[in-house]
Amino acid sequence: MITAYFLDNFWGEKNNGFDVLYHNMKHGQTSTKELSDFIRERAGIEDAYARAVTKLAKSVSNYSQLGTFAPVWDIFKASAEKFASCHFDFVRKLHELIKEIQKYAEEQTKAHRKTKEEVAATLESVQNIQTITQALQKYKEIYNTKCLEQERLKKEGATQKEMEKAASKTKKATEVYKLYVEKYATAKMDFEQKMTEAAQKFQDIEEAHMYNMKEIILSFSQASNETHSQISQVQEEFLSNIKNTTPESLIQKFAETKGTGKERPGPIEFEECNLAIAAEGLKPRKRKPFGITGRIWKDKDTDSVECPDADSGNAENTADVDEEGYSIKPEVNQSDAKENHFCSSSDSDSDNDEPRKFHVEIKPLQPNDTFHSAASLDQIKTSIGNITLSPAVPRHSPVPLKRNSSSEELGRLRLPAPSNDKKPANDLLSLDSLFGLPLNSSSSFSTSTVSAPGRPTTPLAAGAIVPPPRPTSRPKLPTGKLGGITEIPRPFSPSTSSNASPPPAAPLARAESTSSISSNTSLSAGNTPTVGVSRGPSPVTLGNFDTLPVAVALTESVNAYFKGADPAKCIVKITGEMTMSFPVGIIKVFTSNPSPAVLSLRLRSTRLLEQILPNSQLLCSDSTQSDPDTKDFWINMQSLATYLRKMAEQNSSASYFNVELLKYQVSSYGIQSTPLNLATYWKCTSTTTDVRVDYKYNPESMVTPSALSNIQVLVPVDGGVTNMQSLPPAVWNAEQMKALWRISEISNQSENEGSGTLRAKFDISDGPSKPATLAVQFVSEGSTLSGVDMELVGTGYRLSLLKKRFASGRYMADC
């Protein structure tokens, strides 16, 4: 059982403990919601990370499977998949935990609703004792005043009648005072009893809330610990597989799978020359063409130059086959061979083919061809330098070349065939668009050529296929192996040395001038933009790393009602509010920085404040703060940014926005809390009306006395005023039937220390007048009645202006 801390620490002079405990209970719902949001955000981060790792594991399949290192990629892929599976499992556990939190939040709301009904009687008891305490204080002051007045009359030797009258008033005040003392005793007993029960209920609720929150956090920690254990196992397994994969095993696997055979070339011994056999070998002989059983390789060669009558003759294109499966070449007479020597196959390499003869004609150099000869020599040198020998096409080549093939066909044949037959022929064109390069080679490359291995380079024509650039994740080939491809670096492409792409620079608004952004718009070494923002008429330039300026206004309003000259009948209420002003440029700073510094502030000298009502949507506070003279707050920056954006959308031309953060009520003690005391006197007859207003400046109502300025006293007079005489001079408004006095300033430096009288005599045509309630207006700059002050706490912001003022609200006086 926990000690009854609530029961012993929430009493106090003003009996505000119940209010603190009740609001603390309500804060429990807020903390539950915020914990749920935190875990949900963590689950989102884990889910995004797991998906990224899964994508990485799939990309390993696209890596090269050639070479000795290829099997290692399988280990990487399996480890990445298991790693992602661990994080997905953690996400699942977090979502289950969020469901438990939501269930607890519903139960918590029901419990709070039930407790609110149970402590309703305690709230009434608190309000009752607060009311009786105020009344008791009031009647105590009246009692003391009457006693002092009776004692004064006794010392002055007043008449018997005056003494009896004073004694009667004193007796009456004594009875009332004693009555409220008894009422206070009864209310005190009832309050203590109900407050004791309520404090225990509030502590029980908080105790259960803390235990539940702790269980939720322990579940979160356990799920995180289990995930980390699984990740450690995956890492250990990966490390073990890497250690077991030795260079010897990789080389052995490559030799076993890619080996070309174990038989080495046999020895060849020297043989003496046998003249008979050697002479026999010099005789011409026929070579049997190779043929597969059941299929004759006698089809017409598509690469040969056809004669006009190539297809004429024997309609049946067959040949005899011997017992070994070879086709027997038919005998051809010498005359036919001479007639058809231009129709020979390009693959013919018979031993008995006669060597071709070439006719070469050398023309003598003409005397006038000196210039052309020099040019031809330069061309020959250039051509020789660009000649690349082409190896002979193997006999098993599936793509034989025609002797009359065009250069366009040659260029097409030199391109490698696509590995997947299902892909269309324009796959490379689609890849170009993916890599961000234009398809027109002339726009990105000066001269683009593609070289196949072992082939001479052939320039591509306009619109030819250009291979896509090397992905950043693949190793860069040496320059000599690029085969004529010129790589053009893509602008604003991420550096290959970084795993993550830097954020793009945010575009500046049209209204932002170069003078306002100055050097703040330059990109840093990490390619992170620092954007300067124009603040309109404000000369300050904001940046993400500057201290942001804010202004604060503390404004108080004093409402008072004076009844005649009796100070006990004066009713006073003082309220105040704190408004913070933000420059329009701060909105872009908040937008460009997703996690701005939290704006914290502190109210000082709050001992005179009875109640503080913060803006619940923007301002947060610690209700358990023990110091009665200070109050700490901090702003919900996400809500503030959203609120400022909405205000900017509604009024795009504004240079700053005012946000009301909190309101408060100041303790008042009757006429002592009014900065300007008033007393009115009326004398009304059928023909005239006399009005007198006495006023007195009261510096004791202010912590720091300050002058009252722009004082206006407005007195309505009915009965048909025909003439007015006033001192000091006043202005009469016949339409509104009101007299107006204006005083520029009243302070303790004024005449008679700020005391004075306003007099007026009115001639009435339809009298008598009825005494009316007059109204007074004034303002005071640079001070407040409560003396409250504020300061910013933390870094990131600076207070550019703190403005204090108080003014009259409903400030009235009656006779």
C-alpha cells in the first residue's frame, strides 16, 4: 500500500488541491494517448525499415552470378531476409500492444467518468468553503472598521446618540461576523471529510494508472529485447556462414561447376619421315562435309551470293550418305565448275579449291596529283591507326555473315542478343527513360559508339540504341572498357559514397528577395539546404539554425463597480491574457524543419494569480509544479505549425500572426485593487442637476506604479438638458445625452498626487433627472496590475519584445 501522499499535500490556503488532483486525473488520458502514438510511430519506423531490407534482399538476385565470389551473395540474401523477418515480427508485436493500450484507454475513460460523478459532492463542498471564506474575510473587515469607528467617536467625545448608533452597528457587525465564523467551522468539517475521501480516490486511480502504464512499457521493452535477440542470432549465423565459406571452398566450388575437363594434352613423339606415305599424302583428296544422321547440311547458304539460276536444275536437294553418316559430294565436271565459280559457298574450305586470283593495276603518278597524294597518305595513316583486326568467325557461329551485308546490318549483328526472348526489342529504350537520360544520343553524347568484344568500333546513327548508364550501386568499369560510351553525370544525382540520398533543396518562394536570403540559400557540404525566409516588413532574416524571434504581450483588464462613497460596496475583477506574436517567416522554418526546437516559457511572479487557463490545443504545463511564484509551459510545436499555416492561408498578406496562449484571473481585494478610485454624487431637482465625481489615483494597486493615460469619463444625464456648466470643461453630446471629460494623464506626479474632482451643473427642461451610472476608460503602458512577468526557457528562440499594459474594462460608478 502506497503512502497517502495526496491526502497530506493538497490542502493549502486557497483550497485549490481538489482542482489540481482532478486535472491530474484527466492528464492520465493524455499520457495514455501519447504513449499509444509513440508506439504507433515506432511501429511505422520498424515497418519501413523491414520493407527496405526486404527490397535489398531481393536486389541481391540481380547481382552477378559469375565468378568465384558468386556463392557469397546467397549468404547475404538469406541473412537479409531473416533480418527483415525479425523486424516484421517486432511490428506485429507492437500492433498487438497498441490494441491493448486502446482497450485500457476505454476502461480508463469509464473509470474517470465514474469518479467524476462520485466527487461531484466534494466539488460543491470546495466551492462552498471558498465562498464562505471570502465572505468571512469581508465581514471581518467590516467588523474591524465598525470597532475602530466606535473607538474614534468615543475618543472624540461624540454625543450619546452617535455613540448608540455606532454601538448598534458594531453589534450587528459582530453578530454577522460570528455567524460566518460558525458557518466556516461547519463548512470546514464537511470539506475535510469529503476532501479526504476524494484525495484517496484520486490516488487510487493514479496508482492503478501508473501500474498499467508500467506494464505496457515492460511489454514494449520485452518485445524489443526479443527482437534484438533474434537479430543477434541472425548476425551470429551470418558470421558463422562467412567464416565457414573459406577461399579454398569457393575456389573448389568454382572449379567443380565451371571446370572444362581434367585430361591434359597427350605427348607427341618425333616420327621419321616415310617417303611413301608422305608422297601419298600430297595427292589431292576429297573432304567429306560433316553431316548429322537424318539431316543434310546441304541447305542453300543464306550468306552466299546467288546466281540467277541457283535454284534451277535438280528440284530435289538431297545427297547420298555413307555408312558413317557423311554426305558424299557429287562429282562435278571441270566445265561446270568454271561456269559456277561465282556461286561457291562462303563456308567452302575444300582442300582442292583453286586459289583465287586477283588482278591488280597500278597507275603511274600524274604530275598534277601532288596535293591529292599527300592527302591520301594522311588518310592512309589515319585509317591504319583505326584498323582493328577481326578474328575469324568460328564454324559453329550461329550468325554467319553475308559477303554483301550492309553496314547497318553489320552494326545490328554486333549488338548482343537479349537474354530473355520474352522482352521486346526496345527494352533499352525504356531503361534510358528510367535512368533519366534522353533517348536522342546527339543531345547527351558528342559521339556515342558501342563496341562488341573483338569487333571494330562502329558509330551509331542518330536514334540508335544507347545503353543505359552504370547504376550507382555497381562498380565502375575502367575507362578502357567502356567501348566508346561517354558517361554524362546527371545533375543533382546523389553521391555514390553515401547510402542515403540527400534531401532536395526546397524551392524558394517568389516573394523571397536575394537580399533576404543572402548566403543562407547556399547548399552545405552535406547537400542540405539552408533556406532564408523573408519576413515582409521585418528586417530580421530567419534561418533553420538561427534563434527565432518571438514577441509577447501581457494585457490585463480591470473591471470595477463603485457604489457611492462606500469602499465596502466596490466589486472588482481583474483578468489578463498572454499573446505571442510570430513573424510570417517562421512558418517556412517550421515547414523545412520537421522537428523544430520546443518553445518553452516561464511565468514569474504568479503569486497574485488565482487561476490560469492555458490554450489546451497549443500549450502544455506541469500541474504538479510546487513553486507558487512560477509556472512553466511548453508549446506543442506540431499544433503550432498547423495553426500558423491555417492563419497564413486565411490572410496571406499578414507579416505576423498573434496567437493567444493563455488567460488568467488576478486576486482582487476590493477597492484596494482598483488603480483609480471613484465616488459620485448627484443632486437632482425639477430644473437642475448637479453631478460631482471624485477620483483618486491608487498606486498601491500596482506592483510597479505607472501612469494612467487617455482617461475618459462619460456621464449620461436625462431630463432634457438645455445648458451645461462644468469644471474642468467637458463636452456635451446632445444626441447621446452624455457629458464627456478627457484627462491626458493621472499619476502620483500629478496635482494633489493624482486626486481631483469633476463638477457639472445641468439646466433641465423636463426634470428631475434620474441618477445614472457613469463609465470610465483609461490605459497604462509598461506595467501590469498583477506584476506577472515571463521569460523564454531553453535555446532556439529569443524574446524580441515583451509588452505589458493594462486597461479598464467595465469600469463604472453609481451614486
